[in-house]
Amino acid sequence: MRQKNGFIAVSMIYSFFLVFLMIILATSARNAQTRELLRVFKNDVIKELNQKEFIVIKLSKEDNYTVSQEIDFVGETWQVVENKTDSVVLVLKRALNMEEITSALETNLGNDSFFNNSCNTSSCRIKMCTSKYSNQFCYFVNTSSYRSYRFSDSTIKYILERWLEKNVNLQKICRWQYDEEKDKRVCQKDTLLEMSFSDGVSTQKGYIRIPTKQEINTTPSWMIGTNAWTLTKEKEVGGKSYVYAFSNSAITSESALEIRPVIEVRKY
């Protein structure tokens, strides 16, 4: 009798053990299935988000925009440069600060070659051209060693494009796409429009720039309390390029002034 009872006890233990194993296996299988479902769902969400065009603020076609009018847009205050039928050209009311500029610059470029002594945490002035990195930017060493200014070869354009890439709020109104030729992400035509403009040398295109001489002449309020670059070249003397400033005077591109970004935003 004792052996029979012992056999029954052992059988019950094994039965409970088998039931426990079945529960563990079923739970593990369910967890694996759940993880797979979550992975698929997560990938679908990421795919949808990558394809989605984010627009955080819309400028209405019904509103009237006047030159120099202040507009709150993507967390910043901008001024109207030009009001068009389907878009508005805006300039940032403030200049880019040192933190934004140093963040935009790559460390291996040697930031000291872009700045002058007027660059600090609250204000930062940048050279349009530099005597270093002559294979990448416009520069002037002497009358026999120089590279003439054009906006496409300027340090300012380089800084602006990287500032745009790093600006989280402005990214939300772009449809970003990787450009293999440029080896970087570019903002595709959407809410932020590609602009066509002249730097006094040639016609160029871009999603971000600085004002032209003509634009600051029609909006004198911009010049109050700031001394920033325009992108308009006036002349070249002995290889040294002269570019207009907000003060409406042409100064050498090796000087350092502030940066005021310009964008064009589609109306909806």
C-alpha cells in the first residue's frame, strides 16, 4: 500500500511538473509572438512617420502680410521680406548666436578661422570668406593667391545649411530625403520652398540664404541694432571681394558680420 501511495505521489509531482512546463512553454511562445507583433507594428509606425510630411504651423492665404511685419513661426520671431501669392519670404529677426554656429561647424574645420574677436555667447560675427580651407571656401591671401567670392563657396552658406539640418522645428516643416550626390539629408519641396536668387555673380538656388542688398534697401527696420551680411557682391579689387552689409556699405569678405537666415514658406 505504501508503494502504491508513493507511486501516486510521484505521478502527481511529475504531472504538476509537466503542467508547469507546458505553462512556461505556452507563455514563452506567447511572449515571442507578442514581441514579433510589436516589432512589426513598430517598423510600420517608423515607416509611416518617415513618409509623413510634418507641418507644425501653416501660413494662411487669407492673411495679409506686409514687409517688416513680425510673424511667430516654428518657435521664432521672423520678419516679412516679401509677400507673394502662394508664399511668404521671411528673415529671422535675430542673428545666429555662437552656440548655433559652433554646432553647425565641423570640429575639424578649425572654428577660429571663421570667427573674429566679436564672437561670444550672445552675439557672433562670421567671416564670409576665410584664408584657410581654400579648396572649399572663397578666400584671400594676397593679389596672386585668392578665390573670388560667390555665395555658393562662402562660409555663410555652409553654416546656414547645417543650421537648417540641426533645427528641429524647421525640420518638422520639411520632407527630408537623403541626397547621395551631396552625401547629406536635404529638405524637399513642401512647406519650405526652394528659392532662386542672385548673389551679384550668378543665379543660385537654395532652401536657406541671407538677405540681398535689394531686400535690405526696401526694409530699413532690419538695420536697427544689427550689422549683418547680405549675399550681394559689389566688386572685386585685386582679388579681394567686397560684399554688402545691412549698413548698405560694401566691405571685404574677410571681415566678420552677423548671420540672419532667410526662408520662403508656402501658404495654405
